[in-house]
Amino acid sequence: MVRAPCLLLLLLPTLCVSEVVLEPCEVDDEDFRCFCNFTDPQPEWSNAYQCVSAIEVEIHGGGHNLEQFLKGADTDPKQYADVLKALRLRRLTVASAQVPAVLVAAFLRALAYSRIKELTLQDLEVTGGTPPPLLEATGPALSTLTLRNVSWTAGGAWLTELQRWLKPGLKVLNIAQAHSLAFSCAHLPTFLALTTLDLSDNPRLGEHGLTAALCPHKFPALQALVLRNTGIQTPNGVCLAMVRAGVQPQRLDLSHNSLRATAPGAPVCVWPRTLNSLNLSFARLEQVPKGLPARLSELDLRCNRLNKEPRPEELPTVSNLTLDGNPFLDPEDLYQEDPMKSGVVSACAHSALAVGMSGTLAVLQSVGVVA
């Protein structure tokens, strides 16, 4: 059997046959999930061989610099295409490492021959520039890409460089704890198939940053915009950013922000007519904001600070209104900003503790899609 380059050790279940030990990698009894954590000062990367049969693989690099794998970055993975296609790998997480951008490009080029659908990059420092993809080389056909706390030397051009290495068809893009969301819109290719954009857990984003991130006419198929814990101050500011970008989502999540009333004299915004679901839960609202869409299917106002029931004229025409966890309904189950002080964790406070998780994951959990 031909030995695959050790370059693939960190992003694919390694094909470099060597002595197998139980640590630092563990695989469950069903060979479904494999987890590796290479914290040793001189890690045995070949232990990742245990993940070769897993469907879901998570590899933590222990903060190591992966420059040692650059010597194999120019290897053509096409010669191992049959082996890569045979892997069961569908979901891959790579975390906690310093990675040259050239190596990232080589990884994506190799993943093009696999059947992976979901890729997560977390706590990575990507150094140097990414080489342009070869005409005959395309990256993986991902449905979901998640980036959490990934820094790029490329600055605002990082998403442009990364997208060039992906096949068209990405449906879900999650970007959390980003160092820069001021994209180079003029050079950013259009995300033709993207239906969900989740920018949750970027607390310094705000309306100004959102305007820079929502490049005009780059997200024509967008159906859900998730902005949990992003420093958003007013729904009206989000509306203006969406109109400028030409996006017309059906669902908008502004939960876990400190929302306030629109400032007097602010431009009036006409909401996209496609919007039918608005989440304003955990937003510290003392009253229903003015200027909301005139008609909604769902309006979530859970766990705010509403001391009285909103009057009909204060609300849009809405089919499904949720008000649980507000003082006028649950005076003994108030939203505790610091539940540790009271020693009692209310239902609202318990949910608020989950704000650090991905906004998309939280939404899926709330409707029972994910356990």
C-alpha cells in the first residue's frame, strides 16, 4: 500500500502507518467519533491513525506550530484520491494550532477528494498568505463551515482567499470570535447557495461592523441571519444594514444583545417583506421596540424586563408571540444577570448561560433538532 503524506495527519485521519497507542486519541466503540488532543511537547502525530474509520473527527493541536508539515504541502493528493474517497469522514474539527496559510490550502485541496460535509476551524492562528488555487484544483464540497477564534494574516481578505478553495454550494457559514469581519467586499465572491449566516459571539460587531460584514449582493439566497451576542443596539440599525446589503432573510435572531429604543431622528427603515420570524429574547428590553416589522409569524420576547403585558398597538400583527420569563408573567422567575449572586438559577438565567455556544446550534436545540 502506498503511504500517504504525513501532511494529512492533522486534517484527515492519518494514513501514515505507525505504532498505535491509546493516547492522545480516543475513538468510541461504534467508530463514530474520534477525539485527539496533542498537548505533549513532542506529540506523536501518528496516533491520529486511530481516527481512520470515524465519521466525526476532532483534532486539537495543543497550540503547536505545524510548520513541520510544510515539506509535504506541494504533494498532489490526486494520487491518493481513491483512499480519501473511501474514508467515512463527514465532520471534522481542527483546533488549537499555528498553521501556515500554505498548509491550510494544501489541506483543503486534499479534502476535495473526501466526502466531508462539515468543517470547523477553532482557535487557530493562520500565518502568511494563501496561494491562489490551481485551475484544476478545488476544495471540499462543504455544506457547513464554522470558524471560531481564527486569526488570519490576510486581514479583511481572509474570507475571499478561503472561499476560493471551496466548491460552490456552502449553505451554512458560522463565524464567531473573529479578529476581523471587515471583508474586502469588492473581491469577495458571491455565496450563491448560502442560506444561513451566523455571526454570533462577536460582541464588538455592532451595527457598524454588521454593515461592513454584510457585503452588498453577496448573499442572494440568505434565509436566516443569526446575530446573538454581537453588540447590536437597535433592531432598526440591523434593518438598515440588511437593506443596504440587499439581503431578505426569513428569520432574524437578535437575542442576547442589550437592545434599546431607536434614537430620535434615526432613518426609518422598511423591513424586508420576507421576514417572518424575529427573536428578541434575552435582550434586556423594558418595552417593545418601535419600528418592528408590521407582520410576523413568530416574535420571541422571552426573558426580557417587561413589567406589563404589551398592548396590541405596541406589537406587530403576529401569529405566535412568546413572552415567557418576563416579570409581568413570572415575578418569581426573573432574568438574573448574575445568578451566582442569588444562588438560584432561573429558567431564563440557565438559558442565558448558553450564550457562548454557536447561535445556529442554540436555535437548533431550541426546536429539538439537536439533542
